[in-house]
Amino acid sequence: MTSSVELPDLPAGDLPGLFEGTVPPGVYRCASVGPDVLMQAEAAGWVDAVIDLGGVGSKAEFMERTAAGLELPDWFGRNWDALADCLTDLSWWRDRRGYLVMTAGWRDFEQADPAAADTAADIFTAAVGYWSVREAPLAVLLG
């Protein structure tokens, strides 16, 4: 079983456009989240983080990996509301031209816990929308 949330794919050739502003920030599926993505983000002045979801099969594991990957503040309550709060108040992250969150192992997580993956995708989408009308956009790549 897979997630019911329909998310667009980001073709590899569109990645530079995400940082240049020609591709709108969003939540995108992507083939991989390699070091080249991190280098492009950093070169564009974006702050980036990777959430390793390899072997994650539950909401609790997702929260732990997300807290570690994003280096969330101590007040992160490891629940959906707290994740939404952290992603719409990025004061805990340094100021940059943009923010990039990437996951590795998203498809496996989707298959292991479709409901949690749907909720996470909804929270990511809402956070991207929140930042889309501010100076520094947020983009999420699900690899």
C-alpha cells in the first residue's frame, strides 16, 4: 500500500530552477537526494537538511529521525502539531535565501505507514505554502 497524497515529481533538470526561482517551491518527489543537491542548495545560499527515513516504519520513528535530521529545537514535542510549528517558525534555523528539507527513504516509509506519510506530506505542503509568501521559500524533496 502506498500513500494517497499526490505529489509531483521534480525532474533532475529542474533542480537548479528551484534555487533560482524559476521552479516554484513545493513538495516534490525526486529520484535521489545526493551530495550534488546539497552543494547546489548551499551555493544558492539555502540552508539544507536531510531526514534519513531508511527502515522507518512508524510515526514515532519518523519523528525521531526528523528531529535528528533537521536538528529541531529541544521544545519539539515529537507530534504532528509540533512539527507544523517548527516548520512555520524557522527561527531555530539560521536565516538564508531559502530552506530545503530532503528525505531519503520516503517511498519505503510510505509503504510501511501510509497514514503517517500522508500526514507528514500534508504538513510539509502546508509549511511550503506558508513560506511561499515570505522572503525565504521552503522546498521539500522526497527521495
